[in-house]
Amino acid sequence: VYNLACPAAPIHYRLLDVTDRVSVDALFQATRPHVVYHAAAHKHVPLMESAAAEAVYTNVFGTLAVLKASQKYGVDRFVLLSTDKAVNPGNVMGATKRMAEKLVAQMAHPGFAAVRFGNVLGSRGSVVPTMQKQISQGGPVTVTDANMTRYFMTIPEAVTLVLQSSSLAQGGEIYLLDMGKPVKIVDLARQLIELSGLRPDEDIAIEFIGLRPGEKLFEEINHQGENIAPTNHPKILRFVCKPLPLDEVRGQ
């Protein structure tokens, strides 16, 4: 398989269970990667509330398996894709991603880091495509709560964050895009309806359906005590976390 954007770069696919340490080790031994972007995770917040064990297996132990293989086989750069839901987590998914961050910080291996994502506009399953589909069907547009807010980033911003972070990583940091102020979801709904040439609450109804399991009204960008520092990229911030002893991390 070849990448149409860069025909000279072949793409090879391997299917395996990220929690299977033997298979992960064998893959790294065979391919000897220089750079690893670890995105394998369960990210559906309400679903993970009823499947906590699966979330832990994949998001925590899967990350640990990839981290250990990366260290063992001399990976130069490792980037964990995390989430702002890992900050003061109020749900299973966020808690497991926070544990994954702690594993990266605990290892503090040179070139290994994590990046925290806000909501990526236009990504699969994100709020904008969902609302656009609801509008095209005549509504209603569903919003969980009138006061719910979220941080948003575009796909190009997300890609820049990941790539830039891999070049900046020194060992155990967490990187975050400066996403400005959080956006009210109900305001986003109204804007999308208006951009479709329709009138909110007249042509298209907005229906409040209540918080789903594990959802928070607002997200935060950092934990209390995380030291925020600038980087040489004007839109990317760096959090430096004090590594915890591995026994303490395992105890959590």
C-alpha cells in the first residue's frame, strides 16, 4: 500500500491486539521503528462507563506494552495521544488516559511525551458532523446541557500538535495546543443551523437531552500543580510533571 500524498513512502498494515505484549514485542522486533505515535484507545466516554475493564486493558495496559517495546527496541520518539478528559477525570475513559500519561511521565525516557487533545472538529464521531446530519434530516439538533462547554481544535492543528510534539519531546512532558476559550455547545448548534440557511428554534429545534453517563459540563486543560511552560511553537504549551515511582503508579 502506498501513501498518495507521498508516493515514495510505502505503508504497511499489521493487525494485532495492543494489549498482547508478545505480539507487540514481535512487531517491534521485526520492524524496529524510529518513531511511534500511540493512538490505540477506547475513547467513547458513555460506553466506557459500562466497560471499565476493557478501557483499562486497552488504554492503560496497551499503552504500557507499547511503551516497554518502544524502550526495549530503541525508539527515538514516542508520542501518546491523550485527551483533556484526563484532567481531573470524571469518567472511566479520562481516568485511564490519565494513567497512560502517568506511565509516560514515570518512564521519562528521552524523546517520549504525551499530547492532550481537545475535541477535533470534523473527526469521526465528533459533534459537528453529528449536528450537521441532524440538521440535514430536519432536526432536532440534540445538546446535552445548555451550559456544556468544550475546547475545540481543527484537524490541521491536531496534526501540527502531534508532529511538533514529537520533535520537541525531551522525556515525560505533556503537550497541549493553545485552543483559546471553550465554546458553548448550544452556541455551536445555533451557528451550524444558521450556516445552513435556517433559523434555530424555528426551522430547526434544539433539544436538551441531559448528560450521558460519565460526561462533564466542562473540560479543563491542566491539573493543579502542573508547571506550564512555553515552547518554540507559539501555539503549543508544555506541562512538566514530576515522575512518580513505578510502584506508586501501579498502585493507582
